[in-house]
Amino acid sequence: MNTPAARRFSGDTLVIASHNTGKVREIAELLRPYAQHFRSAGELGLPEPEETGATFAANAELKARAIALLSGSVALADDSGLTVTALGGQPGIYSARWGGPARDFGLAMTRVNDELGANPDRSAAFICALSLAWPDGHCETVEGRVDGALVWPSRGDHGFGYDPIFVPTGFDQTFGELAPAVKHRLSHRADAFRKLVARCFE
């Protein structure tokens, strides 16, 4: 059975389905060669839909479809998070919620460390699902991953989220310490973007 061809992005404006300014900036930097203008859901005053999916991919599709419909433009959503082996994959899709109502990642990182306790298994991975949606509901979705290990206390002030406690495999600095250009090449989001660009933009 033939796999249907992916739908290609055309146009000059892409709406990023997020209110997270760090995430919006990172996505825009990664896709700058392929779109002239970027708008965010926050900038357009569009609400963030409730994330009711059971997987990163389901949540990314839910957000992308909602913002594409509301904005009338092609929308890109990301759902990403930290999965910790010794915690059975948690916090996973609840990564932001571990920071409480204010999404305080200092609090979230402390909770991860507290729940790990003295467990010697510090292996973890960042997962990123990206979904590109059109106003008619069509979606193209890919997933990226980067493996590594957790450290404590947190180190570095680059990046955002759990970056200051995550050391990617093959490195001795956290994502919070690595130069942004280096992180962009290594990250789960970069891995997902390479797949999405090959599928929908090149």
C-alpha cells in the first residue's frame, strides 16, 4: 500500500501555537529559512486549548488544529517534555504541570530530584512532538528525541524548562550551560524539526 505524500507548507506566515515566549523564539529560529513571518497564539490573543491527549503527539495535534482553525492560517504546535526512566516516564506529558499553576520550573526540577531521591538511575530523555496543521484540519506530525542524564543542583541559565538539570549523552554540560547554537543542533526539538522540514518544507 502506498503511503500518501506529505502536505507541503506554502505561504509566508506561520502561526506558532504557544504562549511560551522561549519556545516561540526557539521555533522561529529553527524555521526562519522557511517562512517570512511568524506570529504566536499569545500575540494573536488566541486561547491555549486544554491538553487532553494521552501522548505528546496527540497534544501537539490538538493544539495545532485548534489554532489553525481560530487563526485561519497554517499553525505549528509542539508538545514536549522530560521523561525520567526511574520515574516510569514521568513527568512526561505533564512536564509543565509539575511546576504548579505558575509553571515554575525551579519547583518542577526540585520535584523531579526529590522523587528520584537516592536512585542511581539518572537516565532521562527529552521528547518533542511537532504537528503542522491547516485550517481544514489536516495535520503532519513527527517526533524527536534526545537522551541524557539528570544532574543536581541545576546548572546554567541558558534555555528554559528542565534544561539546567539535563546533560545530553556525550557531553558534560547541561542544556542550561551549552551555547544556544549547540543546544539547537542537539535537542529533541531540533531532531523533530529536521524530520518536519524534510517532510513539509524542503
